[in-house]
Amino acid sequence: MAAIGAAAATGYASGRALVIFFMQLGWAAWPGVALASALFGLMLGLCARLSIRAGANGFGALCCRTLGRGKGRIVGLFHGLLLGMAAAVAILNAGEVGALTLPLKHGFLWGMAAALALAALLNLRGGRGMAPAGTTLFGIALLFYLGLALDPRPPRLYLTGEAVLTLAGSLPAMLALALSHAALNACVAADAVCERVDSSVNSRRLALFCALGMALPVAAGCAALTRGGPLMLAHALPMVPLAARWGLFGFWLCAGFGFFCNACTLAAALGGLRGWLSIRKGC
């Protein structure tokens, strides 16, 4: 659940990301969801198995012990850049939520500060807060998206035109996007797994649960997006008009869910960067 929380913002929180990785594929979105989730679980299961064998307590230490000093530092550079970009996107998204919701001057900065504070709290005591946070996010995402999918009312779209899904039914595009989605989220969540595994962990079972933990909210989110039709996919924030059917409650639920997801991914990214810095001298 710590891994599912770590990948919340990049994996399933953004309706726009679900459109880019899956929904633009038309019917191929559903095998894409299954493949991406399976690959995500497989990658994290391999990270767990290798960490147990190498006795590593983080993804950085795992790379150094299995690849050697030179290659480990190269991988560390690219992984650190990815974590830095994930952290930047997460904190900017949290700032946007603050600008939209907080009745304060400089709401954008207050939103960023609140996300940083929550991320710091989640990283206390070795990141023990990540697993409860991930469990909470998983439950909220599943109920939120299933509720949007089961609501029969059509959303109000203030858009005109036509949406053409040029990649609909493309199997090569499905394979590429599924692999990209799995790799992105596995890189963000790798430290959440490597820091917590020990010899008592069954890596195959962990891989299965990680795959299911990603598949269920992503599939529910994709099912919710089908409510609006192809034109819904052209919306910059497609979950917003879906949640607007629930009035003010939908607004606050959408905003709070997005903020919490971005704060958890920010916490995971900062924790991973901290881990890389701590082993840099020994790598």
C-alpha cells in the first residue's frame, strides 16, 4: 500500500494521465490497463527480490550493490532526475489546488507549503505513514471512480467540436504506453518497496498485490471517463465535469483527492531523493 500511495499522482489520480496512457486507445485501453498493472507489479516484485538478496534498504543501495559503483551512479542520476521531476509536478499540482480552494492571499504558495508539510509528516519515522496513506488513497480512489462510473447522469461539457482518437485500437501504441505507465510508476514507487522488504516478504505475492492495487483504481477511473464520451477526453481536467454532477461535495472531493495524491507522491519522491543522497558517498 505504500507503493500504491507513492504512485498515486502519476498512476491514477489524474484523469488527464488516464486519457493519455489508456483512454485514447479506444477498446485497447482495457488490455492496456491489464498489461501496465501486471508490468508494474512485476517490476516491484523484482525490486523486492533483488533487495532481499543484496541486503539493500533502498533503490539507490540496490543499484550500487548489483550494478557496481560506476553504473550505479549513472542509474542514480537518471532516477534522481525522474524523482525530481515527479516532486516538482506534484508540488505544482498541489499549489494549483490551493489556489482554487483556499480563501487566502497567495493560495498557490499555501497549497505548496501544505503539501510539503504533509509530505514531511509522511516521511517521519522511516516513512511509516506511507502505508496508511496509501491504503486510504486506494479506498477513496476506488469508491470515487466507481461512483462516477455508476452515476447515469450525463456530465455537462462546455466544449464544442469533435474528438478523434487517432490511436484507437493500435496494439503497438498500447504496448508502448502500457510499458511507459508501468515504468514511470515503478520508478516512483521503487524506494517504497526496497525500504520495507525483508526476508519474510514473498516477492511474488507482493507483485500480485501491487498489480491489483494499480489495476483496480485505474480500471475504475477509465470506466468513469467512458461516461462522457469521446469529447470528454479532450477536456483538460476530465474528472472535474464528472464530479460536478455531485455539486459542491463533488468539487471538494475532487480537490481533496487530488491534493492528497500529489502530497503522497511528493513524499515518496523526496524520500527517494533523500535515500540517494545518503548512499552517494558509499556508492
